[in-house]
Amino acid sequence: MTAQLNDITRAPRPRSGSDRVQGITWKIGGEAGFGIMSTGEMFARACMRAGLNVFTYPEYPSLIRGGHNTVQVTASTQPVHAHRAQVNILVALNRESIGLHLPELGPRASIIYDATDRTFADFKPSSVQRRDLQIIGLPLEKLAKDAGGQKLMCNTVALGASCALLEIPPDHLAEVVRIMFHEKTEIVIALNVKILMSGYNAISAVQKKRCPWDVKPAKTIVEQVLLTGNEALALGAIQAGCQFYSAYPMTPATSILHYLAQHGPDYGIVVRHAEDEIGAINQAIGAAYAGVRAMTATSGGGFSLMTEAVGMAAMTEVGIVVIDAQRGGPSTGLPTWTEQGDLRQVLHASQGDFPRVVLAPSSHRECFTMIQEAFNLAEQYQTPVIVLTDKYLAEGQRNVSVGELKLLPINRGKIWTATGGKTAAAYLRYQADVADGIVPRSLPGTPNGLFLANSDEHDDYGYSNEDAPNRLAQMERRARKVATLCKKSIPPRYVGPAKAPLTVVTWGSSASAVEAALDILDREHKLQANAIIITMIAPFPTAAVTTKLKSTKRTVIVEASQSGQLAGWIRQQTGLTFDHAINRYDGRPFDPIDLANELKSYLLTS
Amino acid sequence: MTAPAHNAFASPNFPTWCPGCGNFGIWTALKQALAELNIEPHRTVIVFGIGCSGNESNFVKAYGFHGLHGRTLPVAEGVALANSGLTTIAIGGDGDGYGEGMAHFIHTIRANPNITYIVHDNQVYGLTKGQTSPTSEHGFETPSTPFGNPDSPINPISLAIAAGAGFVARGFAGDAGHLTGLIKSAIQHRGFSLVDVFQPCVTFNATNTFRWFFGKVVKLETLKHDPTNRDTAWKQAQNEEKLPIGIFYQQEKPTLEDGFSVLAKRPLVEQSPEKRQIKPLLERMK
């Protein structure tokens, strides 16, 4: 196959060895419905299999067809905590992609575009007002068809070409096709490999040379998996022994439902697409009351509907796990974009005072472990456990080495077992005088374990009781569960040197950009900073955070909410305030380079 | 085999309902039905909503769940899916189940889990003191509709038949013996069963009184009604001159539980959540 070269005359000279960088960001853009997402995933997998670390970030509007979709993959020999906004290789499946993403292109970036696509009919590479770019027009459609495919497979050709530019060995590509198309026939797999290779071979040695990005694959490749935050949660839930999952689709939580619906039955999980979020959480509570590990997931709007039941779970002391994958609010807001604006909602959801746990994993790896923790806490403390993520974490993919996926033992908490015979001690499900506040739960079906799970205030058995002394005894017992829980609170994750002139506090997916920004500050600006990443929001690890914050020099809080929801919560819990706040609420995740620059300018000017 | 005594389901609390309340008849019939079916209290889960009917949770001894207004059915469905070995009963009222919880009513019928749903239907809100309910008659004057109810009542029987319910019955709290039989049949039916019960509210409903009902109800058995005939079931449900009680329609169909291969061998709660091997899933993420 001969490459159809359109224009390489204006491409820059290759960089000398010394200024080659360790990582690249690749981006593909095109119309929704043209396989953009799967192409991005395949590129990320190919990079990962070649020994690189990757982070994948998809952007798409709340549409099925016609909108502009992109996937961005940052790949590097170094750990990749977050994607980079600056793009080094752009695959433009339509002309719109060039116009939209030209401003994002870094110096000496390459563009691969489809020279046969009608939108490029009158496109002249010389019209692009950037002299440093390598612009490669390939007849993607023709190549796809010549290899036996169809127009829709243009993306596959472009994928092959991209990998060739980076000199990723073709073996990895073939393996990726096998994994992605594992349910397809050998003929389909072979066809896709052939189409990929047609793109791979279309890139000339000169073009490779002019692409200055060097991502030398690792010599020894550690066993890695590429997964989204949602997949990490679903996988963690399976590992944790989740037996019942009911949910109603809502972006960006939906892929948890898809994953569990597909794989759950193999692991003994009943997965139910409920009529609405109210039904979903009430079903989960019913199942958990009956003795199985139960979970539901939604986004902010769905969580609003679940609110009343969250309080009921706490009052009846039925432990359930609820995931809120946040998106931009209020109301329908920004359905497919990221934000951390639900923190206050979940902290205060439902009327009255009651124990609740709020966990916020800050990485894919933590999604996997914290969801296991969530199930254990829910059953041990018999109360709702809310796990907060957001679109960036939920739908972004990252590689995790298999060895880092920590398996936690299952702890089902105190369970009442009948001592047998009619003379068994009277069992009291809500016995008020229990020291740690936690009474063994009886599972329906157990002889001598009857009780009433009651959303009304109740007595030791569970019967409705509005007497003041009983009310106090039950409120105080439930509150003692929090005190018990506080003894086992999860301390924040600390990143960077113990002492530094600047300390960044953050949570959830914003930690990705913060960690990457700290690397940049250290490596490129020779500035020292460290970070406190809060992963248990409630009960808040007050002592640990207070001690840590008091030993800092200057503090900056980074979070994706307009009002600074975490800053307010930390102030409420510790009495401490921050010197500076960086808040983002345009639906876009923090970019590590921008963030590093902001932190630097704060450090140098204040 | 000796049946557990009727009072096996009696709690230490005597009902707080108004003297003469229709709920007493339903309460008696429920306990009697369970006893006659030899179902033990610890093998029974009863999920209640909020309202005068929900307060029954305090007057029955079994595994009870007194949840939220309108949300009995999803909780009961969760229980049934988690432990298909137990008898699961949901109890609500007309405001609870046909107002706040109407969506769950239709969707639970579609799902067809193996639960029995008993609705205390008194055409009025009792616990909040006498407002109009989804089954109140048009023009019904209450504190929330002082110039007459502008809405038309829903007909839960027609609604259930239209939605595809496999067991649709109506009872009358003034005939606890007949109602006991209906509840027994409903519990024995495999799948979702509805027993809507006319339950006069002696305090807030001066229209639909015991006397009024006694003059209107007629047993379907006496009308030679064939409960396997959906067309005649529909016609009887539309009957407003007389108010038929009994089984309108019964037809067994696949249950929700049948749809989950996981539940084929034994109840979910009896399956261990431990020692799962996620390695095959990891292989597909490489």
C-alpha cells in the first residue's frame, strides 16, 4: 500500500534527541455515531500494551447523532494522573474538527485528516495558519474500502496511522482488536486488523520522523488493565460481593448499569433496571433489609429523587451503597460534563440528623478499593454509604496495574442468629443501650429474630414510639454509630514532600489534575508543593486534617464547584480556612498545565 | 399439621384506629389468612406504607417494614428478589398507593414479582384528617376540596386489568370471612396479586359508609363470573350500579423472579457473596 501524501512540505524538522518529550496527547474528533469513543479506547489500549501509561478523556454533547464527539488520550512513560489539554496528534474525521481543535494544538503537532471526506473537498492545508504543523491527508475511506471495509471504518484506518506515527509495534494493535472484538468472528477480527494495517502502512518513514514525539515503550511491561472509573466501581462491587443492583439510567452513571447488567449474572447478581430512581433505591433497601448486599447509582438529579429514601435507610438501619456520579448542575445542567457540585447535596440529603458515610475516591484505583470499603461500612454500620465520583472520573479511562487492585475481605457486620428453641432470649433489633450503637441485624426468615424496620421513630423492637425518653435514647444510639465510625475514619491521601511552601487540598477527580500539576511544578518549574486529598468526606477525618493543615505554610483548595463546597465543609469541620481557592465550574476538568501555572503564579506573587 | 394460631401474628399493641374503622376487618382477615395457610410469622415479610393502613405495622407481628409514603411496592419487590423463599406482602392505602405511589403500582404489575398487594381503599385521606383521595368521587367535599373534588376517581381494578395484572381482586372490610379467602388466594397466586379492599372510614367519609357499601357490594361468585375471562373481568370492573367483590381476573404468567437466572436454584440471600474471581473480567480490560 502506498501512502497518499497530501502535504508534508510545511512540516517541521524533527526535534533533536534532547528535546523529545516523554508523553503525548492524541485526540480524535468527528461526528457522533462514527465510532469515536471506541477508536479512542483502542488507541489507549494499544499505548498501554506498548508499556505506556494512559489517561483517556471523552467529550460529547447530550445527543446521539450529529453532535461533535472527541476522545483525548494522554500517553506517557511517566505516570499519567490526568489528560493534558494540549494536543500533539489530532485525527480529524471531519473538517469541523480542525477548526475546533486548532487552538489546542501544541508546537509541531501532527494532524491526520480524511482527504476523501466530502467536508475536506476544498480544504487546503496551506490555509491553516500554523507553519509548525505536520498536516497529513490520508484517503481514509478509500483505504478502508480497498482493504475490504466500509466508510464507517475510517476511524480504524486513522487509528493505524496514529500508531504508526508513534511507532507503536503493530503486534499490540492486533491484540487490541482481539480484545475489543472478542465476541466477533475471526473473519471480522481479521478484517479489522487488515484495515488497521492499511492505515499503519500509509504513514511514511519521513512522516514518522517529522512527528517529534518519542514515547519509548517500557522494556518490561507490567500487567495492566484499562478501565473507566465506573468500570472500576462495578468491578469493585463484584469483588465486594454485591448481590443486588437496581438503577435508572442517568449520565454519567449509566455505564455501571451496563457493566453489571452484562457481567453481574455470572457472579450471582440480580441487576434491575428500575422504573425510576425512587424505585431503584427503595428496591435496593428492600433487598438489603432481606439480607443481601445492595447498591444503586445515579447522578445528581436522580440522587435528588432518592433523597427521602436515604433517610429511611438510616432510620431503619439498612445499609446500602449509593453512587452519585456528579455532572454539572443545577437541574438537568450539563448532562455530559464534569463538576463537583453535589457534595453539599449528599452531605445534607434527607430530613433530620442521622449517620451517613460519604466516600470520594480520587483515582481509578481508589474507585475499586473504596467501593469494597463502602459495602463493608454499609453493613457494619447499618447506614447509607454514598460514594461520590464525577463525569471525569466515571467515564475517563486510566491504566491500573493488576497488582494495584487491592482486594478487601468482606465484613458483613453483626448478624443475629437464633439461639434455637422457643425460650431464646428476646431479640431487640434497636436495643437502645448498646454501647457502640450497633445492634446485630436479623435477616427475615430467622426464627426468634422478628422486628419492625420502621421509618417512624421506634422503640427497641421497632414499634412506633414518640415518647421523648425513647426518642432521645434512639437518636443517641444512632449518633453513637458515628462516634464508633470516626475511630476508623479513612485519613486523607498525602502526595508530595512532607514539607513544602505550598499545600494543595482537593478531592475526587480534581486530584488527578492536582497530582499532575505537582509533577509539572517539580519537574519544569523546580517548585515544591504537596497535596492533601480528602477521600472520606463524612464522617470527616477532622483530627488528621487539622493537624496536617496547621503544619502547612500556604494553602490552596482546588475543587470543581462555584461556591467552594469542600472549602466550606472543611471550615465547618476544622475551623480552618484557605489562603487561596481555585474553583472551576464550566464543566471542563482542570488542566494540569494551566493548574500548575496558576499555582506557580500564586506561589510567586503572594 | 396444625395451623399456627391466628394470634401468632398478634403484636402487643392494640390498634389505634378509630372504633369501627374498616381497617379492623382487614387486619383480622390478614392474620387469619396467614394462619390458615400455615405460614409462620418469621417466614413472612410485610411492607407497609404511610397512612392509617401503614400504622397496621405496629399491630402485626412478622418481619415488618414500615417505609415511606407510596413506596411499599419497590421495597417489597427488593425483598422478594432477595429472598424468594419468604411470603412477601405489601400493604398500602389509596392515597399511599394510588396517589404517591401510582407509578410503582403500574410498573410492579408489569414486573410481576411474587408479592401480594393489599390496598386499604377508603376513598379519603384518614391520617392527615379527611382530604380527598385518588379514589374519592367527583364532587366529594373535603377540607382540601371544599367546593367539591374536581377530579374523577381512578378505578384500581380496571387499571390493574389494563396493566396486565395476573391476579385482580376486590374485597370488603365488612365481610372479613370473604376477604380472608381472597387474601389466601392472592398469597397462593404465583406472581403479583392485587387485593383492593373497600374500607369505610367512619370518621372522615360520610358518603362511602358501611351502610352504603352493604347496599352496593355483590359477590362475583353469585354473578357466575369466570375469573379467567379478561373481557368479562373488565366489564365487571366497570360496574358502578353494583360494586362486585371477589376475584375479577386470575391468570398465571412468568414472574419477575423467573427472569433472573441467578434465582433459578435458590434464593439470593442463601448464595454467598464471598470468593468471587474477577480475573476473567480483568482479562477483557487488557
